[in-house]
Amino acid sequence: MQYFDIILFALIAVFLVLRLRSMLGGRDGFDGNGEGSSPDNTRGDVGGDDNVIRLPENRVDETPAVDVDVNAPAEEDAFEDGPLKDGIRAIVAADPPFRVRDFVDGSKMAFEMILSYYSEGNEKALKPLLSPEVFANFSHAIREREEKGQTLEEILVGISGAQLVEASMEDANATVTVKFESEQISSLRDEDGTVIEGDDSRVDKVVDFWTFSRNARSRDPNWALVATGSLD
């Protein structure tokens, strides 16, 4: 019976890993190509290694997976007619397994992980999650920070909103832009430990627009972050 239990737990673990990858990648990455922008105003945090800032235990996440009418014949029918709905329909036509709810859930996970890896300067973990262009920008910012002896400290208090704002298909490439509203604590310290930017005692409300893309013909279900932007 002990051997049976071990096999059962192993099968359950494999199922959970596959489920995570099907949502919008995960720690294994969002392989893909695209054009990216500067990682300015990029902040975040997730637990992991010893040098990672831990999320507070009272962290809140009140965001529903997505505001979609579950009684609608199809998820895209819950959106008003327009470019967004047309884009979602085009993606579903090219990639039938695509689900808006799963995508938004996965994008929130990606948001946390990417911000965390950027703040801690973990280029190895970042690389498989980003397009080559975006990775180059993130890597440049990280190395510039390190050369100046600066330390970025981040706490992602919570994601209060995550919604699709754009969706499109171009040839085989599906592209989706998500608007994230979050609460974050951010501070940049110099080599002496003095805060030179931000405030480690203030919670800021931040709005970011992140664009993800993947080849709908690829067997790889993961998406790449191909562009970032903010209201600042």
C-alpha cells in the first residue's frame, strides 16, 4: 500500500504541473517572440530564495478570474461587440483550448513572478518568461543597477484588478494585453543603504499594461511577455 500511495501522489503532482502550464505558462516560462519595451516602473515580489522579499501574510487579492458571464454560450460572447471581442474570437478559432478565465489567472501568476525576478535581479529565471527584446531591456536595467551598487526592494501587496483590454491574431501569433491594477511598496537603495527612490513605508497604487504573445500553432502552451507599459 505504501508503494501505491507514492505512485498516486506522483501522478497527482504531474497533473498539477501540467495544469499550471496550461493556464499561461508558469515557472517553466512563456517561450515566444515579440517586441518589448523598457522595464520602467516594473515592480514586484514573490517568495523563493533567501534574498527574495516575502509577501506579507495579510496580502489581499480580490480580483475575480475575469468578469465573464459564465452562462454565456462562449466566453467571448460576454464581451461587447468591438475589436476586443473580435480578437478573442480570432484567438479561439486559431487555438480552441484558449480560455479567457485561465489566461487571466495565468497572467496574474506571471505578473507576480516576473516582477519578483526583476526586483531580485534573477536573469536566469526571467529569460524563459520574456521575449528576447524584453529580456534584453530587463537585463540591461538589472546590470546597470548592480554596477551602481543599488538594491531594489519590493513588496507586491496585492492585485486589485486584471482585465483584458486588447486581443488580436496576426498570422499564427496570438497577442493579448492585460491591464493590471496593483498595490505595491517599492524602494531603491544606494550602496550605503540609503533610499534614493520610492518609499518603503508607503503603498502605491500602480497601473501596468502587459502584452503577452504565443504562436497558436506551437505545441508549447506558454506565452511570452513581449511588451510592458504604464500610465506614468
